[in-house]
Amino acid sequence: MEPSKLEVVPGLASLTDDHPAVLGAIGELTSMLRDEPDIVAESSFPAVSGAKGMLPSILVELVGSSVAVGAVVRVFRLWLQRDRRRSIRLRRTLPDGSVIEQEVSGVAISDQTLRAALEQLDGASTNPLSGS
């Protein structure tokens, strides 16, 4: 089974995407995701700082199980809870090339809210995030 892929665009309210604090937060989230055995995470940064349509992001691959979904939910929640300005935009590209998005934020975010956001992305895809 092919791994499910998800683009994650972390952000910090009121800071530009190339601000050192934003880049540091992206590095922190990438590292947290890489520490999980069922998740493959790679950071991508724009070639030109501030270039339109080129946001720093993390490509996340969930390698085939609901355990990976649980791990990504836990990592997202822990990362978001560290700073109330943090947000995560989740993007998934469908087979027809269209893109669907969900955005989550807040220090009081629950696992259920994060799972619901992932399920919204999952519902429009033929390659489920849960690997089932």
C-alpha cells in the first residue's frame, strides 16, 4: 500500500513565513514528527524568501496504519499547545489535482478536533490516512 501523504504548513500568528521564529517552529515540528516510527517527515522551504505561493511546509507520509494517525494527532496537539499563536494548515492533493485544506490552532485543541480535521481530508480521498 502506498503511504498517505499530507502537506503541513505550520504558522505563527503575526509573523512572516520567513521569520526566524517561524522557521525554528517548523524545524521543531519536523523533528517531533521524525521521532515517530510510522511517520516520514521532510521539510521544504521556498527557494526565494517571501516568494508568492512558496510557503515553508512539511511533507508528511503516514506509513499504513491507524497508529500513525494517532501519532500525528498527538504530535500536532503537543506542538500547538506550546504557543497560543501557532497554527497548522493541513493540505491534501486529490488524484484529480484539486487540493483540500483544514486549519487548526489553539492551545486548548483536542485530539478529537485534530482527528476530525484529518477525517475531513480523508473523506475526499481514495487513499485513506488510516491505511484501512
